[in-house]
Amino acid sequence: MQFLNLIFALSVCTVTFSLHLGANERPNIILIIADDLAWDDSVPYGHPTIRTP
């Protein structure tokens, strides 16, 4: 039980510290959504006409 309390306390400290440091910065998040994209629809997996970076 003491181990769980220690883990909980460390988690709370870590979260509050990280929120304090990044309060002025916005996160860089890129969300890419592709409809009907299979594993072989990109150049690294052998598609001859679709060019991907």
C-alpha cells in the first residue's frame, strides 16, 4: 500500500511540474486522417504511382 501511495505522489508531482513548465507553450500536435488507405498505398511499400515523403 505504501508503494502505491509513493507512485501516486510521484505521478502527481510529475504532472503538476510538467504543467507548470509548459503553461505558456502550446503543444505541437499534427493529426493526419486518411480514409481508405491500405498498407501498400505508399511508396515505401511498393506503390508505383503514389508518391509519399
